[in-house]
Amino acid sequence: MPMQEKEMMEDVLSSQKAITGTYNNFVNECASPEIRNEFLNILNEEHTIQAQVFDEMHKRGWYPTPPAEQQMIDQAKQKYQKTGSQ
């Protein structure tokens, strides 16, 4: 059975998340500044692709992002304010 367009987009987004994670590890563990910079360029390109796929899925209603409730925003602020002051 062929994949539907939504399933393909979900697969692409999942793949892009894995790819950016892998390139991020390469950047973190690279001893050569020249190679690190090249990996950073590739990582940026992959993040751009990921954002484009996400935006398209969001536009089609396939990746809804409901707004956060104010209480959750306040809790996150408190959590990270405590972390920053320690």
C-alpha cells in the first residue's frame, strides 16, 4: 500500500530530526575548526529543511501547535528563573 502524503511528510520530518541530531553530535565532537564550520553549515541547511517541512505540515493542519496556557508559561518561567539563579 503506498504511503499517503501526510505519512511521507511525517517520515521526512522524523528523518530531518534524526539528521540534525546526528550533525549536532558531529559539531560537538569535532576537533578541527574547518571541519566543524562545514558541519555547522550543513547543520544549518538541515535545520532549514526541517523548518520548511514543519511549516508545511503545520499549514495543512497535520502538526497542530496549540497555544500554551498562561499558567504553563508562568510555571516554565519560574522553573528556569530558579535554575538560572542557582
